[in-house]
Amino acid sequence: MTEREPIGVIGAGYVGLVTAAGFAELGSEAWCVDVDAEKISRLRAGESPLYEPGLQELLEKHSERMHFSTALADALEHTRLLFVAVGTPPTHSGDADLSSVYEVVESLPAGDSAADRAIVMKSTVPCGTGESIKRAFKESGRERLAYVSCPEFLKEGSAVADFLHPDRVVIGDDRDAAGEAVLELYRPLLAREHGGSASGALVRTDIASAEMIKLASNAFLATKISFINEIANVCEETGADVVEVARGMGLDERIGPKFLHAGLGYGGSCFTKDVSALKLLAGNSGYHFQLLAAVIEVNELQKRRVVARLQRHLGTLAGKRVALLGLAFKPNTDDMRGASSLVLAARLQAEGAHVRAYDPVAQEQARALMPTLEYVSSALEALAGADAAVLVTEWPELLALDWREVAATMSGNLLVDGRNALDRAALEAAGLLYEGIGRGAPPRAGDAHARAEQQGERARDSVSVRAAGAGA
Ligand SMILES: NC(=O)c1ccc[n+]([C@@H]2O[C@H](COP(=O)([O-])OP(=O)(O)OC[C@H]3O[C@@H](n4cnc5c(N)ncnc54)[C@H](O)[C@@H]3O)[C@@H](O)[C@H]2O)c1
């Protein structure tokens, strides 16, 4: 293997760690820096601080090639390209908080030691950030630092696979050596016409367009999700079944089946903040992005509609026992940021319900955010004596529950399928009262076929995020 450029990665979270491990897999030395000393000491001990399929294995496989430190100087000493993957959470105003990004920018060297260096922005930042940072470099005598925008499109739960098999790699730069160096790093993941042997398409563009590609992509996916959720709500009024409707729509190749799964609304750290950041970015530039205002509102209401549904069946929720099955914002992750369970649990508690919760992986993260819930160590324990249950996250182990056992252990029989992921016929055969999202029509003979088809699509689409538990 030809010698590959070593990389620095600032911020060892979902994006930073996967980027470092992914490039290590492609042959680079990776120097990871994080301000979180506990995270770094766990990484030094060979332990992944977050749950992401395949990540622990890569950390072990490349332990010689991956280095971890709390000191930026360690990365600066060994690398020219610094991938920035720090968080950009929303501020109180809903705009992106760029303070961590600027902390990194301000700690970069000036003078001769800036020469040939570049920062490569993986964090999702508002369009215009690259220009502002280049201006800041200039004003502080560090114009020799180059800037490349390289937005990240990985999805939690399949992040390692997404890194190694990207749909596209977006590089926004000034057509300079730094952009070329980033392109060289990604080359093995690109399609043949870009010198690679894989299937990723290359989008080499200007910095502002690269920044906007990321925001617009997430906003579009969120819009698709809110759209099908609104269709689901109309289905509930009209007797149509949104699963059938989505299947019929998705077969149109202009529409496609992905992100057409009605549910409790999108969650996760990215969609919520990126949609809001884009709406406000437009507003700050004098444009009212009306569509995104509706997308956000639909999503907020979608999480709350389940409460009304439970009330319709149970009357007042005061004193009622409700089991929440799954808490993470989607399966295969321990990430609780933006999870629908946060809103749902808070609303249920506000109505006086006793909430018992179970998640196969995200329980500790959930406990830190919702300390007043009762946590148990299995789904059946959560269901014992429950008046109703809500499937919040479609973890495989929850889809495979023995529904007769579930019916026998619950006090009531209502099960709300917040992800339209369960086998309605099996639940009903077990004596449970099944309620999906937007599934107005009673089950028909064709249901089994539609369900089988949808489950097949879910399997194929395992790297995609669903409306039900969506988020990047
Ligand atoms: N998580 C995703 O699925 C995803 C996908 C695409 C893009 N993104 C974007 O990538 C960025 C990172 O997201 P994430 O989910 O990996 O966040 P994260 O919170 O998991 O990780 C961020 C890390 O940066 C560290 N950090 C903060 N300030 C620092 C500093 N000054 N120096 C060094 N380390 C610092 C934090 O301690 C944390 O470990 C965000 O902008 C996000 O929008 C995330």
C-alpha cells in the first residue's frame, strides 16, 4: 500500500471517531483529539465510548494506527490535515452554536507553522461559515491555513458502513492543494471515473455550496418524513392505510420508498438542529422559509398525538401504567439526542401516567436525561401490569417479542406501534389491540403481502433512517 496522508481529527464523537477509524481502515495514521478527558482515557484503553456497530472492531484492529489525546499539539505535530468534527448544537435561538468550532479555529498555529496545513470541516455548519473562518484566518495573520468543507452524511447505527461505502463525497474548496489532499484520502471510496474502485460519487464544488448541500439534504429528508406523517394523519381521518399509501407512492421512482415511513416523527441530533438552523439561516438572510416552519411543527405535534390516542382508549392517564418499548432515537444507536421518547415520556408523566421504560442499549443515556422514569431490564418487565404500551424504537429484539406472552403479562391490551413496524395480525391473534400510525383501514388479506414487502425494504434499507425513528 502506498503511504497515506496521516490525519488529525478534532472531536472524537460519532462523526470524529468513525472518520478516524474509517481512514485508519484505509491505511492512514489517525490522531484524535477531544476535550473530554474521560472519553480519551477510555479510547486509550481500547474501549469505544459510544455504541456504533463495527466501531469497536475497527478500534481494536487499528490500535497501532489510532492515537488519542486531549492536546491539539499532538495532532498538529503529526498531521497537516485536521478534520474538525466537534458538535454544533442549537443555541437558545435555534441557530447553530459554533463556539466549539471557533475554539478549534482560534487554537490553530500562525506564521510558518500554518504553512501547508488545512482544516477540513466535517461538523455541520451554516452556509457562510467557511468564508467567515477564512476571513478570521486572514485577520489573525494565518492566511496560510487552508479551508476545506467536507460535510458528513453518515447515519448513526450504520455509520461505519456509510463511511466505507458512501453514496457521495462532497468536497468544497478553493481548488487548492488542501482540496486535492482530501480527495486523495477519499479516492479509494470513489467510483472508477474518479480513480477509485468503489461506488461513491464525487461532488467537488465551492465551499458555500458544499455547506448548503449538507443542510439542504437533511432538510429535504425531514420534509419527506413530515409529509408522510401528515398523510398518515389524514389516513386516520379517512380510513386509508398509510403503509399501503406509502408503498404505492414509493414505487414511483421519482418519489422512492425511503423516508416514507410514518411514525412518531424524526429525532436525533441532526435533523432537528439542521432544519432549524437552515430555517434561521434563511431568516437571517431575509428569506422566510415557510415550508421548513411547517416541517418542524408537524414533527413536534407528531410526537404528542400518541398521548391523545392513549387517552381515547384509556380515558384519563392519571395513575395508568404505560410501557415505553425503546428509547433511543432509532435502533442500533445509544444516542438519545432529539429522541421522540423524551417528548412522549414527559407528556405522559405530565398527564399523571406511570411510565416504565426499557431500551436494549440507550438506558443509561436515557436515565441521565429522564431520571424520573422507572427503568427495567427487559421488555417483558416493562410490560408487566401495563395498561398500554408504545413501541418507540424498532429494535429487532422488540419486534421479535412473543406477543402471547406480552398479552398475558399486561393488564390492558392496547399496543401503539409508533413505528408501524410490528406484525398487526400476530398482535391481534395474541389478543392485543393494535394501533399503528395512520393505519385507518382494518387488516385485509393483502396486508401480509404489504407487510412482507415493507419488511424486505426495511432490511435492504438498513442504512437508511426511517420516518419513525429518523435522524442522521
Ligand atoms: N451524529 C451524526 O449522525 C452526524 C452526521 C453528520 C454530521 N454530523 C455533524 O458532525 C458534528 C459532530 O457531531 P457528533 O454527533 O459526532 O457530535 P458528538 O457530540 O458525538 O461529538 C463531538 C465531540 O467534540 C468534542 N469537542 C467539543 N469541543 C471540542 C474542542 N474544542 N476540541 C476538541 N474536541 C471538542 C466533544 O467533547 C465531543 O466528544 C456536528 O456538527 C453534527 O451536526 C453528525
